Amino acid sequence: MKKVTVIASIFLFSILRFQELLHVSSSPHFYGNQVHEESSGGKRNLKQEQENAPEVRCSRDRSRAVWKVIDEYLTPFVEKENYELSKKCRLHPENDMFRDQEEHKIYLDRNEWRCGYCKKSFREEKFIDLHFDKRHYNLLDLSHGKCLADLCGALHCDAAKNSKFSRSKCNPAAAARNRHLCESLADSCFPISEGPSASRLHEVFLHQFCEAHSCSGKHKPFSRGGKDQGSFFRLAVGALVLVLLPVFYLFLYLIQSDMKGRTQELRRISKAGWKAKPA
Ligand SMILES: [Zn+2]
């Protein structure tokens, strides 16, 4: 029975390892907004970096949130149509002042981020953000119209960040402003005159982002859906089955061989008993 216990432990261990693997792969690399506790050393770092940072009137966090919304709810449709955004469109990567820096952010593990320009390492994403603000601000294009964060309202990035985002505080004037900005984005990024692909994307854009800018609550943002999030889970389940199946068969095999051993032992005992009885 010892063998069975050993195999049961291996089985349990593989499940635990797999859970760990899933946890790591769903860390900041994928979702980018994990918050860590900071030590006193971390606080010192933050203060030092803040002292020298020049003022940039565009929120990196909100720009990142807008970028995520675009990536999740617009890019799949644009790619499907094989459509190339023009530089006149504010959603073009070159019109995000932080894009180059964000692409030079190397995620190594939960506690290590590396600057792609100077290879310096950081424990948390906020420290590498401050490092970019302080050391590489010369790489920011501060010209007009390059702040993605300005489009946060029009593209519902608060609703995307927080699924419980309340519609009860709807302000009709703000909704109208956002709708106007949203529709002007649709017109500049997907001009209907450019052909069928642009027209289809124009329509998708209105459904995804612009229709929900009303206080009626009739339309929800991102109504056409986003990236296939199910694919990650399908992959995870596939990998789990692949890892556990051989362990399961080994487990069965060992139980069987253990049972066989026991039956043989029982036979031996009963035979011995038969022989012993007449005497
Ligand atoms: Zn650097």
C-alpha cells in the first residue's frame, strides 16, 4: 500500500505545481495592474525618483488603460479586416506618447521588471514607470494629441477596469461630449469613404464604444465582445489533462499490481491453511 501513498503524493504535488504555474502566468505580464506591498526601501526609491521627475500632463496609467481597451476590444476586429490605421487616427500607436517606453518595459517575473533602454532592474511596475519619467522623459513626444488618456471617457476605460462601474451617476452633458469625441474617432480612424473594410470597422466602432454614451442605459459598451479569453482556459485545461493523464494511469497500474500482490498473498495463506487443516 506504500506505493499507492507515494503515487497519491506525486498526484497531489503535480496538481499543486500546476496551480502555481497558472498563478504565475496570470500575473502582471498578462494583466499589468497587480499591486504589491512596498517595503521601506521601495518607498525611498519612489520618493527619490519623484523628486526629479518633470511634469507630464498625461496620465500614464490611464493611457495604459486606454491602450488595453483598444487592444482588447478593437484590435481583433482591425486585424480581422487586415486594416491599417492612418497616423491621423489618434488610436495609431505612434499617437500614444508612452508607447515606445511601454514597449521597452521588460517583464521578467513578479518581482522583476527591466528597462529596455538601460537594462536597470525594478521590483515593481510603478518604479520602472517612475524611472521612465525621470531618466527617459526625453523619449516622450509631448506634442498635442498624443495623450491616449484623453480618450479614456470616450472609450469607457473605467468601465473596462471596473466591471461594477456604476451607470447611476450618468451625467447627460458628459455622455453627449464623450459620444461626440467617440464618433469623431470613428470618422477619423475608419473613414467610410475608404471602402468596405473601413465602413465595417466604422460600424463596429460605433457599436463597441459610441452607442453606450447615453444615460438611457440601453446599450452597454463593448457589445461586440473582445479577444477570445476562453482560449487561455482551454489551453490551461488541455495542459492539465496532458500532465495528469500519465500520472493517473500510473496510479491505476500501481493499484492493480498492489491488488494482484495481495490476492497472490491471500492464495498462499489459504493454501497453507488447507494444507495445515488435515494435520
Ligand atoms: Zn532605463
